[in-house]
Amino acid sequence: GQFGAAGMTAHSKLPPSSAARRVQCPGSRIISERYPQDENDPKAREGTEAHIVVAQHLRAAPTPAFATDEMLDGADMFFDALRGHIPHIEERVDCSSIHPDCWGTPDAWYFDPERKYLHVLDYKFGKRHVEVFENWQLIEYAAGIIANFPLEVFGVSLTIVQPRSYHKDGPVRTWDLTRLQFEGYVQTLKLAEDLATRDMPECKTGPECRDCPARHACPTLQSAAYSGAQLAGES
């Protein structure tokens, strides 16, 4: 979540936003800490501003002067995805049930008392497709919510709202899990976060390397790239 990012004075050691990277590569946490991301990057700044526009819209607050037409359309799309429910907006969630050093700020969530389903929604303003299936960021948020609120949860519904992603499944994509299915993913997360905080966690390559801030300095990724280049040359 980013709606409340400007007001944060501390950062989680294990932020849900990079949970997928740690599930793939436990060593990514310790190596990434050497290369903090630039919060003034134009794309990052645009994403933060787009999140602020959505938050203001959900709270029926004045629209920021920097809001573009795309941001306003995205805010309407996120509002519609809530289906009339009144959500918790940018509220910090303790995810210590996963690991003591884990907490985060979901963009929005609500509980449907009729279906007894927890709904967690995340807003992505970038153009690169974000997969909702097995989205570890939302799974980690949901685990924290379930652990901290007295809710009788039968299932979990995770939603990505991405107005600028032109995907066959559309800009609003949802993945539903039963409570039993969800608990299996929770156990995987607990193991991954534990491994990520050990002294010598292993680095592993995969799709998440694409967004790792330490990819330029990772020996494991370099070795894999050299092997791939050699194999291509032999072919």
C-alpha cells in the first residue's frame, strides 16, 4: 500500500510489498538493503500520487491539484471494485503472525458478513501486468488482518485494480480462496520470512529478479546469466 506512505516514519524489515521476492529468493532481503530504492524516481512518485488520489476519493476528501484524468479514472475504478462496501483505507496491519518483523499497509480491505469472506484490494498504477493469482503481498496482508481482527473467515478474496494494464482478464482481477487453501499459503510465507531473516540466506533466481534493486550486484543472478549466455552460444 502507498496511500499513507508520506506519513510513515519507519519501514517494515519484511514489507509485504516485496514478499514475492523473498518467497522466491530468501537472500534478496539482506542484499537489497545495500541498495535502497530512490523514492524520488518519477515512476515511483507518479504511483504515490495516484494512490493519494484514490484515498482522497474513497474518503470523499478534496481532489489533489496534481490529479490527472488517468488518476481520476483509476480512482473511480477502485471505488467501483468495492461494490458499495465501506472499507478500511490505508490502515497499518500487524503481520507478526507471519514474522515479528513484518507489518504493512493494505490499500483497502473489508469483510463481507454474509459470505464470511475477507476482501483485500490493492491498487497498481503501473502498466506492467501484476498477477493476482498467488499474490504474496495480498496474502500477507490478509494473514495479518485475520490474526488481528475477531472475524469468522470462511474464505479470502484478493483483488488487483490496475487501470493501465491492458490484460485479457481486464483491469480488475480477483482470486478467491477457501480458508483451508489460504492457510497453506500462510505456512509457505512463514517459512519464507523465517529463511529471509537468517544469517546466510540463499539467493535464488527467478521472475522476481526483474524488480530486485540488488540485481546488478547479485552473484547468483550473474552466474545464471553467464550460463544462459553460454548455452545460447553453444546452441
